[in-house]
Amino acid sequence: MEAPRIRRIVTGHDEAGKSVILSDGPAPRVFTLDGRGSAFVELWTTRATPAPIDRASGEPPEQGVHLFPPANGTRLRIVDFRPENAEVLAQLTPDAVRAAFTAIDAAGAIPGGPSPHPLMHRHETVDYGLVLEGELVLVLDGSETPLRAGDVVIQRGTSHAWANRSGRPARMAFILIDGAYEAELKR
């Protein structure tokens, strides 16, 4: 699967306070992760709420890709999911999954023990997931829900995975918002 080409347009303000385009071009950070070749396009990160708005500082610098948003921050990304098949699923061994989640600073997101999908994970965020293209299945601990282009998932810190059983690529946009579990939901 070819790396996605996502155009990112960033606005700001000129010296007179008028709105201007600060940048217009391909997203600067694209990463391919895990055994099935999912492509992550990192579009923007904030490090505080409320997010500071100034004339032209741009996105806070960051190296690599991180699953979670910063504390009190947000993260916007687009993920392309290759179709799963028996060969792809066979590559998702516990060691390969651990390595993939470690590469995005999220080894602690993987549940211990058996799970309904090899890429099950859980993190302390509220995520808005928008299916842009294709079909996916939202896998939870005890259920599965098919998703199609135009569907929106509000993912509230649950164990979950995204399965692409359609035979065709799928694309989702995610807005991740730092969250905090209530005491009884922490593990």
C-alpha cells in the first residue's frame, strides 16, 4: 500500500492580525506501523487545553509518532488500514504487536491475556473516529460493529481494535483527546 498523500493547510495571522495561510502542502509526518502496514499520517498536535493561539508558531515539534496525545492535549491523525487476511493476521504475533506498540510509545496499551483481535488496545483518551473511505469493523471485548464511510465512533477509553475484513483499503480520521479514567475503570 502506497503512503497516503494528505494535504495539510495551516492558518495563522499576519502582523496586522489578518488571517493568512502559513503552510499548504503534504503532511510532514507519515509512518507505516504494525504487521499489516497501517499508515499513520500525523496532522497536528496540541499540548494544552485551551490550546494557545498565536500568530505563527506552528505545530509543537515532535519526533516520531506517538499513539497518545500529550497530557492535556490533542492529536489529529489519519490512518489507512490495509485489508486483513490470514497471512497478515499470522504476522501479528504477540512479539510483533508488542514491538509495534512500543514503536509508538504505547506498550502499556496492550491488554494482558487473550483478546478477540491481536491489535486490541486501550488508552486513557476520548477519540473521535470518522470513517472516510472503505469499511472496517470496530472490535470490542464482547462485540463487533461494522463501520462504513460516513460513520463516526466516539471511543471512550475502551479496549478496542480496528479490523479491515473488506478486502479493500480503508481510511479513518481520528481526533484523540487526553482523558482520565475514573478510579473504578483504571486497571
